[in-house]
Amino acid sequence: MGWNNWSGSVAAPVGVTRPESEDELAGLIRKAAKVRATGAGHSFMPLCASDELILGLDALPGRITIAADCRTARIPAGWSIKRLTAALWDEGLALANQGDVNPQSLAGAMATGTHGTGAELGSLSTMARGFRLVGADGEARWCDAITNPDLYEAQRLSLGMFGIATEIEVAVVPAFHLSERIEKRRWDEIRESYDDLAARHRHIEFWFFPHTDHVILKTLDPCDPCDPPPTTTDMEEAAFRRVLGIAARVPFLTPWLQRGMMKANMNGHRRGPAHTIFPSDRTIRFEEMEYEMPRAAGLDTLAEVVGWIRRKRLPVTFPFEYRTVAADDIWMSPMNGGPVAAISMHQYAPMPWQALFTDAEAIFRAHGGRPHWAKRHRLTRSDVDALYPMAERYRSVRRAADPGGKFLNPHLEALFS
């Protein structure tokens, strides 16, 4: 049985091998000519695909080890974010931020620069303080800012090319509760007030169906521990699934379907432990492209993309998602040039998406955007060099760590060999 990613658009002829010890993992790596690792398969690009060996790390033994000052914890790299945040909560700790889903492995999320939202908060990669890596020779090495510093800098957003991480030291914070509020707002109002809202709320994002004049605004703010109120949701999934089914059969109805859906009550409120409030369920399969825009260009870029969709009456069935992420200093991070607005474009998996994404990508690139590495993009090697001044140093560290290219696949070889 082969492997495929979450959306079903990337496949490999081999299944996932799950070693049960680090020694077994090392032996598998030594014998293989090519190796890739996978977590939940939430990458839409062929990052995990391999014709020979695909490793899953969720069967490796491990436990959380908390530093004496409770500011960092060493965590098994293959644990899902859901598992590790629940375990941290039991210790009175948390991650400062999370993305909007939590099945991904910690290693995979960091390797691709996965992020949540918050003007003062960076991606999960910025939380990494050190890595235990099993290299191409099967030997385990530690890297951090002092020990093997170049390897550490590259590994912070590694795309899985520098070894297989088995343990990651992560910055943690005291456990906290969050209050989530969801409400429907006019797009023109949010376009004018978004920067003020982003300054007032710890976390903020919105969803925008392109054929409507309203957005679904979500804010998250710390709150006192309390019994949560009854949960209300922004949109009933069953109803949305029915709308998507109609749009897939009759695409030209998409504008009317979206406008009808947005007439419903979208307001909601819930609160609870942060790790239970950050994520949402995602069971409807889609394809996704995400571009990190210079924050000052974000809203204008979104307006241009939406205007193009409306003029062409394109059947873009999912909403855009708009988030803010702080700047960082990670070599291959889309956030290393300054704070960004992250614009995610989705399409229902059974519907055509390739041409839509290609045309939208040209708009994102024209406004200075850089893509999320795990979401759909069409970067070439020359694009990587133009967008990332540290690209060749990154490649140099990769060649030193893996001179035979064991951790490359065709997609990564074209960009980083």
C-alpha cells in the first residue's frame, strides 16, 4: 500500500515505515539510498514523497523533559501538536501560539515554517531551541545556537533535508486560557480597521468568501480560567459540504451559493484551555496555496485577487484566510524580511485548482510575496535565489550534512541540490 498526503493530490508507491527505536531508525537510514519523513501529510507540495523509504516517527518511544526554569522542554519530534500540547497542559505549560489545525507532527510543522496568527508572534520554527538529528550516516547529533550552529540555523526551517529529527527543544510558556469570538463584519469595514484590531487582539484572522461583501472575523485573547460557555461555531460543516457539492456540479452557481450562505448567523463565542481553542476541525478536503505578503501590502493584495475572481466569476468555493505573523531571522523563512500578512487560497479538492492557483500566484508574486513551503507554489531554483539571500549558504550546509543527497527527492533536488 502506498502513501498519499492529506488532500490526496500527492502520492508515493511505498508505504510509511514506523521504526520503534532510534537504533532501528538509524539502521533504516544507513541502508536506504533515499529517505523522506512524514507526519500527518498536511503538506500540499511533494515534500514527503519518495520511491524508496518514507519514515513515520510516531511509534518512537519518548517523553517530555522540562527544563528546571520551565522555559523550554525537550519533546519527541514525531509527536503531533495535539498530543504534545495536551501533555504540556498537564505540566502547566503551553506553546505560545499554534496554527489552526493540530494533527501535524512537531517536526513537520517546524520544518515547513507552519504558523498561527498574531502580530507579535512568529511561526512554530521560531520556538525551536535545539534538535537531535539522525544524519545520513545513521549517527545522532545535537545542534543548537552553540553546538553545530550552522546546522541549527538551517534546521530551524529544514524541509527535512538535514537529517531526521527525533527530539526538539522548544520554548514554552505558562499554560493559559483563551476566549474566542467569531462575528460577521463587512469587508470594507475590516479593510479599514484591521491594523487597529490586530493591535488590540493577541490573535486575529478572518475568512473571506470572494463573491460576498462580508468576512468572518475571529479574535482570540487570553482570559481567566472559567467554565466554557456552550460552543457555537462560525459555520455548520454539513451545510458547507452541501454547498460545495452543488458548486462542484454546477460551478457557475458559486457566487449565489456564497452570498446565500453568508446570510446565516455567523457569530460565536467559546473559551477554554488554549490548546483546545487554537485548532479547528478540518475534515473537508481541499488544496491550498498560501503566500506571505509584506504586511503593508497584504490587504491591497487580497483586494486585487478577490477583484480578479469577481470579474472572471471564477468558482473559488472556499474562503480566503488572512492572518498576521511576526518577523524572524530564519534563513529560509518567508517571514525573515519583516512582518507578514499570510493569505491562504483554498479550493475544494474535487474541483480544478491548478489554473486558478497559477494565475493568483502571479498577483501574489507581483506584490512581493513568498510562498509557504508546504503549500502549492511554482518556485524555481532561480526564484529561491532571488527571494532568499541565504539560499546558497543553506545549500552549503545541506551538502555538508548530506553529501550524497540521501534526504532529497526530485522536488527538493531541483531547488536545493
